[in-house]
Amino acid sequence: MAYLRKLPSGKWQVTVRNRAGDRYSETFPLRSQAHAWGRDEEAKLSRSAYRDPLAGKIKFGAWHDRWWEARVVEPHTRRGDESSIRNHVTPHWADWELRDIARLDVQSWVRKMTVAGTGASAIRRAYNLTSSIMKAAVEEDLISVTPCRGIDLPKEAVKPPQWFTVPQAQAIIAKLDQPWQTMALLAFYTGLRWGELAGLHGHRIDWRRGRLFVVEVNTKSGIKEYPKSSRSRREVPIPEHVLDALARHMHRREKDGVVFTTVTKGRAGRLLDDGNWRTYVWWPAVKEATFLDFAGDLRPVPHYPPHSMRHTCASWLVQNGVSLYEVQHLLGHESYQTTQRYAHLAPDAHQAVLGGWTRLESQLIIPAAA
């Protein structure tokens, strides 16, 4: 029951006990107002829809610690998130009480990071983590509504996919030693992610049908038996010449183990490390590789990272008339919008425009002769 009493000032104070046994009070000028407020608070308790108004006094830093300990994510994701929170989130919010954080405060924080020159992707990651922390506070009835709503975030520039031409890819492969030639060849012709290449097991290759199955993936935490997403678990066709190269590579290796490992006298070695592979295998080959351009001049290949082999696979296929739908399934893209980055490479991408100029040929502007 709510307890009412008249104060010496003539106002009425009503006290309610919450579910934890703590008491809190409000003061009103009229007895009827105090009685109505007490009745409403007790009704909230009876409906189990009550939120302790004192709970929001917990500071952001303390709530983050509780949230962090209960969070379930991959170790490499945890490391990246920890860095983002340490650099961008807790320095600003740690001493704020949850109940004091308003939507405009969050927008001002985003604006502050933008003015300071923080990158758009870093701001989005910091904001998304803060939003998750505040959403958890709502779910635990610490606050009634999250302040992370309707926030304007800086736009991330969408870079066009970087891909190699056939001569450029051939030049890189020529500079690689075995087994990295085979690994790069498989990447160029299947579009596997680096972790999928480095986590490929021999028993996932269907030699008779010329297919491989993407199931395991090599991560910074070791081999995982599940891919990036549900669409990533897929069947991928292997061109015959790539399958032959793969068979030669595996001739003296364990058939069921990881296909590509560190080289140890023909025996299976340790799992590959992405950073080491880039430093000691990929970048030296890219640095040394040269190709002949259309004018017959010798040029260095573009300084693109290993992930560009995946972009190259998609780009080659789209240029040769393979539909974006097929490319999406080949690469294991969760969203069709991701695959649309390659749409401009389709053979008929600009046919309507060029056809229009052809029909208007008599009206074309021709520069005068010098």
C-alpha cells in the first residue's frame, strides 16, 4: 500500500516500496494528486511493468562492465570492440548516469567525434556498441527508453571493388612459390574469403564433381566449424585446371586435413596466419610482379590486398555475363546489395545509354578539325 502523509508545509507526500524493498517518495500540493500517483505506481507493480526510477542512477561505466562480462561474441570481435570502447566510448560516457543520457547528448557525442576527425567507420562502431549497451539497459528495466534512436551518423564512402585483370593476376601468380600459386589460383577462380581458403579441408573437396564445400573457416581463434553467415555455408564449383593444380598440391599431403598450411618439408604444418601470409607471401609477390599494358609498356601490378582476389573473381564473372544472382550465391553474400557493387561491369550495363546515342547519331557534336 502507498503511504500518504501531510507535511508541515501543507503538501502531501506519498511513499511506495519497490520490489527490492526500497522506498521512494513524491510530493504533491493536493492529497488527491498524491493518492492518484501512489495508486498508479502500485498498479505498475501489480502488472510487473514497473521500472525502478532509482535504477537509472547507475553510471554508464559500471553498467558497461556488467554488460561486457555477459556478452557472447567471437574473441577477435571482442578485441576490436574493446579497443573501440576504450578509445571512443568510455572516455566520454563513463561518469554519466544512464538516466541522464538523452538523445541529443548522443547526437552531440557523434558530432564531437566527427569534428575531431574520427573516421566514419570508427564512429559507427562506437555508436553501435553504445546503442547495444543502452538497449540492454532498457531490457533490464534500468531506463525506459534508449537515447540511441534517430541519430544522424556520418556516411561511409563506398569504395568500388578493387580487382585485377587477367595479365595482372598471372603476373602475381608467377611470382608466388608453391603452394601459394595454387592457393591464389583457387582464390581467383572461386572467390573464397581468405579465412575460407586457409580453413579448407581436403574432405570438403568433391573431386568427381569438381566442387568444394565451404564449412570450416580459419579465424584468429583457430578453425571454426561454422562460416561467417548461413549463406556462407555453400557449394562452390572449381574449374578443371584449378582442380588439377589442387590435386598436384595434395598428392603428398594428408587428404582430410587443412589443405593450405605453413610449409614443412611437404608435411602439413601450422595453420596460416593472415598477417604473416600477407607480409611474407602476398606483398613481396605483388611488389615484384609486372605486366604489359595495352600500349605494350611494362607496369607494376596495383598494390591491392589479398581480398581483391575475391573481388577479381566476381568482376571477371560479371564481365562475362554471369548474373549478379549467381555471383551472390557463389561468394556467399548475405545481401544482394553487396553484390550490386559489380553491376557496372556487366556487358550490357550501359547498352541502353549507348543505344540512345547511336539513335541520335545525326545530332552528335563533332569537334572541328584543328
